Amino acid sequence: MLQAVQSNVKTEAKNPVKTPVSNRMKNVKEKHQTVKYEEWANTETGEIRSFAVSSREVYQDTNFYKIFLGDLAKVLKDFGGRKFAVLIHILEKIDSQNRLISTYETIMQETKSGKSTVSAVINYLKEIDFLREEFRGVYMVSPQYLVQGGHKKRMGLMVKYQNMPYSEKEAAEKDRQLNMF
């Protein structure tokens, strides 16, 4: 049986790394590496041996997008040309809460697409429940397809998404109620 005799610990810390994500810079969790030099004694034979033990902090899934390809592939199959450019624009512009804050005009200018193309894409994404309109010009992408962050954040966004109005009629009713006050 081995038993620890003595241990020296040396810790090396590296600076946070910045990686580009869709033209935005995101911090990656700081990495720590610990190196221990230990002497172990075999209690049966009395033999003492030295070991170098290295451990690293495991990266967590923060500041990365989790994309659920099986579900997203179903969405992508119907897109090509300018429609695909509009979809990519939406995916690039969503914030950490899966919201897109944009008008048709802005999307038209930035993707060089016509109003009918932008309208067709957004209406299709609403129809397949990829996207819901929270308010006029504020949309939320379903966390079923992608989310920035871990499991807890995804579950919180799923609850929020499920409580949003599904149809334009429900959204109009919500707008009407907000404008009453």
C-alpha cells in the first residue's frame, strides 16, 4: 500500500484567453494548472518513490454557444441565397438572452435583401417556432436550437420562451394591453 510522505505544490496560472466569436470577443475561463511533487512510501516494503502529479481546471461551458444540430438542420434545409444570409444575420445578432433586437429595415440593409425576403424568413421562423416576437422589433430565438451558456441558463430561457405569445394575434394582444397604460 502506498502512503504520501511529503508534497511540494507549484501553481501556474495563465492569463484569460480571448477568442473571437462571430466578431465579438468573449472571455474564456482562466486556466490554472497545479503541479505537485510527491514522495510515496510503500508501507509493505518501505520503498520511497517520487512522483510528479499534474492537475488542470476543467473548462466549463460558459461563453460558448451550444448548437443542437439535429434541430437546427431541420431549419437550415429550407434556406438558400438571400434567405440564408438573413438567417445567418439573425444568428450573429442575437444577444446572450437569445434576443434579436432589430427592424426589418436594418436586416434589409445589413443583408442586402428585400423586404419580402426578410418578411418570408421571419414569418417562416415564427411558423416553425424557431423565433417568437416578444415586442415589436424584439424577437427571441428558441433555446431548443441554440443557447449561450450552460444547462441552467438554457432551462431558464426555455421557461421564458414557453411563456411568450406564440402567434401574432397573441403578440398583438400583449402589445395592446401594454399600450393601454
